[in-house]
Amino acid sequence: MSTSLFERLGAEKGIIKIVDDVVEAHMNNPVISARFTPYLEQPENLAKVKSHTVNFFITGSGGPQVYAGRTMETTHRGMNISAEEYMETMDDIFLVLDKHGKDAQTKKDVLEILWSLKGMIIGK
Ligand code: HEM
């Protein structure tokens, strides 16, 4: 029997660590940091966005259905996110998955999810 992506990402604990590291990587990525550094001044808001993102990946990877945040289109509407910025977020995510020792199949599964979301996030 194959292990779910949720399990391979380390279940809730593993996903929390991955999201923490990805957000830190975004804060340090010069192409997209301006989108994220303002949240350093709003710790409560940052915690809420992080917790929604953790729940989004728990739900989307085959864990319990817990996502209660907004849709991807609603969340990113008005941000006018470019394809380049989207590629940078993906790069950050894959560097973190490498750092956490995730295998090629796991990264492929994550890539499939991110690829399917791009039309809901870019240029809105
Ligand atoms: C790679 C695919 C992406 C996924 C899966 C994703 C997912 C999410 C999720 C789940 C939230 C929280 C929604 C909520 O709190 O209701 C969020 C918020 C946010 N995302 Fe994304 N996102 C992606 C790409 C991007 C990109 C490319 C940018 C900009 C460079 C971006 C900027 C933001 C910002 C600034 C927020 C906070 C919005 C707020 O405070 O209202 N996201 N994202």
C-alpha cells in the first residue's frame, strides 16, 4: 500500500516545520520578500496565514479535512502576482523539501498540486 503524501510530508508536525521554513525562505527571497516582510509587524496575522497554509496542505495532501481559509483565487485577488513570483515561491518550497530530505516522488506530488493551482493565483 502506498503512503499518502500527508504521511510522507511528516503529517501535521512535518507540515508545520515545512511551512515555517518556506515562509522564512520567502522573507529572505529578494524577488518576493516585499510581499511577506510586512507580516513581521503583524505576528497575529502571520500566525493565522501560516495556520491556514498548514491546514491547506494537510487537506490537500490526504490528511484530515481541516482547511477553513479562503479559496486560492479570493486570497490572492488584487495582488497581481507574476509568473516569476510564482516560480520563486515554488523554488523556495523545493529547496525546503530538499532540506527536509523529501524524495523525488514526494516532490513530484507537491509539484503536481502547485502546478494545478497556478491559474488561480497568477495575475489575479
Ligand atoms: C505556490 C502556490 C501558493 C499557495 C499554495 C498559496 C497558499 C496560500 C494560503 C493557503 C494562504 C492563506 C489563506 C488564508 O489565510 O485564508 C495564502 C496567503 C497569502 N499568500 Fe499565497 N499561496 C501561493 C503562492 C503565493 C505567491 C506566489 C505569493 C506572492 C509572491 C503569495 C502571497 C500570499 C500573501 C501575501 C498571503 C497573505 C494574504 C492575507 O494576509 O490576506 N502566495 N497563500
